[in-house]
Amino acid sequence: MSSTQCDAQVQAQDSDTGRRAQWAAISKHQAELSDIWGNLEPHPSFNGAFSLGKDGILRSLGPDRDVHDAVPLSPHLIKALLDRLPFHPS
């Protein structure tokens, strides 16, 4: 691995650690959600989407909406995820 690749990897890890620390300052559920989100495998094409189903399962979907990865979320983690999204009362 070249020096540049090592530097990029260290910066990415520092960035992930910093983001987790920011969410951890808010709540332990936000920190746990950050860990789950970071470990959820995206579709290799990066043209997919993430979807939280009515069953409480967070899914990583491909461009054709095939499930690439999935993880069940507890009610506390569902609330933590919803707290990260804009609120629309309608």
C-alpha cells in the first residue's frame, strides 16, 4: 500500500471516528446507529438506496431495488434514524 493510500485510509477512519463521536455526544442510540450504518454494505454500483421498512428492517437496495444487505433495528434505533431526517407534520 502506498503512502498516499495509507494517508487516505487514516483520514477516512478519523472522519468516521469524528462523525461517530458527534452522534455519540447526542445519545448512545445515535452512536449505535452510526456503527450499524457504517457496516451496512451498499450496492457495489453505489446507485442504490437505503430503505427502512414497516417491519423495522433497514435495507440496502440496488438500482433494481434488489436487497443487497439488511439489518433489523430496535424501536430506539428506528427513532434515532427518524431523528436524523427532516420532520414534516403532514
